[in-house]
Amino acid sequence: MFSTKEMPSPSSIFSAYASMTASIMLFRSMANDLIPYPIRNYLFSTVRYFFKPRSPILTLVIEESNGMARNQVYDASEIYLCTRISPNTERLKISKTPKEKNLTIRLEKGEKIVDFYEGVELKWRFVCAEAEKSNNPNDHFPPRAEKRSFELSFHKKHKNIVLNSYVSYVLERSKAVKDEQRVLKMFTLNMQNYGGIKWESINLEHPATFETLAMDPEVKNDVMDDLNRFVKRKEFYKRVGRAWKRGYLLYGPPGTGKSSLVAAVANYLKFDVYDLQLANIMRDSDLRKLLLATGNRSILVIEDIDCSVDLPDRRHGDGRKQPDQHVQVSLSSSSMRMDHMTGSWNEDLLLKTVSQIMLVLDSSIH
């Protein structure tokens, strides 16, 4: 048993505490005077790093933009998370423009969503913070009202799965959702007053589909199989160094369903349609600009291509040329540019339509 005589007195304990405190204060004062601040800060940070409790959670911050460029992962995450909304979600934002068919659903700031991928729990959080004001006087861009980002949290041991597999899955899934909700566009030529020419678009709402198309079933299946094969071989085209494009020649008198077939293909592939009439193009340079301005995953339709060339069938009986058949661009130049330019930069489907003349047109193109 301890004796009360062996215990230090309160006065001695207080004296020892005061002496230790004074020593610490003296050491701190000497450290502040002798050790530069950067070194002190580094030492304190190192000590805090070793004694700070380690969290097993890793958080990825996905910001809306990277400088002036949009962050593809952010856009994909925004679309993907709309498909993972649970009954526990409390606040959502919805919107719809006149040209959209479906409602656009987005998360409200602070909302959280829990996702699972290959048995891994992943927690998403939508963050909105006030944007920092720029002090650069040369910055002429208006400041953003808020800085938006997604935070993706998970256990550190799953880092490789998330970075190497899950993020790619989010990108692919968001692309599929975007294609399903895509509003198809029909682009036609707009002749401007000052001589320029450009594409102008409207929504493509043609009801034709392969299910409703009056067409020989065997031929219809052949066309659909060929389209599916074309879409699936994008990587093959890239691997062999060929442009990813496909060409079809549709011919027949008016009213035989050429336009309906084009609309059915567009609705089937979810491709936009560019309607090009060569008779409206004055120069080969205009044709070049129009072809370069077409978007990816689109259908380029050359309307009545046989009417854009000086063929014997388009002349009067005495050999005189009909007055309304003025040749604007050469057919050989048009064919060459479509073959070597359209698919070189864009991913598209080329459909050439003619009214009646097939044999003469073949000899002109090939």
C-alpha cells in the first residue's frame, strides 16, 4: 500500500508543472526565433501527418470543367446518375425545352446517391459552391455564379476497380442513355443573302420505321443486318485505317418510298439527316465547307443526284440543253469529295438518291 508520506505535495506538483510549461514556452520562443517559418511549418505538417488518424475512404472530385473545356466525366456522371435515382432522394430539378420530348432530371445540390458496381459500394454527392472571383483585369469572361462538381467516395482498396472499370462503365452507360433520348435533327441548306451557305436544322419527326415500312421482308432484313454490321465495325474500320462510313444508292420514280427508307434508317440508328441538293451549290469550295460541317453519326442524303449533271436524257430532242439544268458543280468532283472527305472527319452514312436514271448515272459516277 502507498503511504501518504511518499506522495508529492500539491505544491511540488504545481511547481513541476509550472517549470515544464516555462520550458516549453522557452523552447517554442527559441524555435520561432531560430527556425525559419517554412521549416517549422514542414516539421509540424509532418508530425500531424503521422499522428493523424487515417481514413479508409478515397474521394474523387469530378469538376464541371477543366479550364475552358468541359469535363467529359462530369457530363457523363450527370446523365448516368439520373438513372440511379432512389426513393430516398429528396430533391430533384426537372426541366424541358420545347424541342425536347422527355423531361430532363438533375440532382439538386447536396443530394447523395449510393451505387453498386461488382459488389463495391460507391457514394455520389452533388456539390455546388460559390465560384471564386477572378482578380485578373484581363479576364473578359463573366464569372460563373457557382462551381459545380460530383464527389465519388469509396474504400481505398477498390481504387483500381473504380478507375479502370467503373468510370469507363459510367461513360459507356451515359452515352447509351444519351443516344436513346437524342432528338434527331433534319439539316437543310440555308442560302444567305450575302452569298454564303450553311446548314439549318429542324427536329426530325418522321414516323417511318422498319416495322411500318412497306418493303420486301427479305430485303428489309438484309438492310437491317448490313446497318447493324456497319455500326458494330467502327473499331475495325479504325484498326485498318479506313473511314467509318457506308454508302447506299436509292433509285426509283417519285413516291416509291426512298424518303421513307431514309427516315426509317435515321430512326433505327438514331442518326441525324443532312439533306444536300447539289443544284443549289455554286462552287466546289461550298461543297467542301458543307461536307466538313456535317456532324458525326449522321446520314448525308444527296437528293436527285442525276439532275445535277448534264446527261443526254436531260437535253431537248435537237441536242440543246434544257434551261433549268445548269451544272453547278462537277459530278466527278462531288463524288470524289464525298468519298474522300465525308468519312475522313465524320462518322456518317451516305445515301445517294436518283429519280429514274440508273444506268447512265452509274457510268457517270464510276
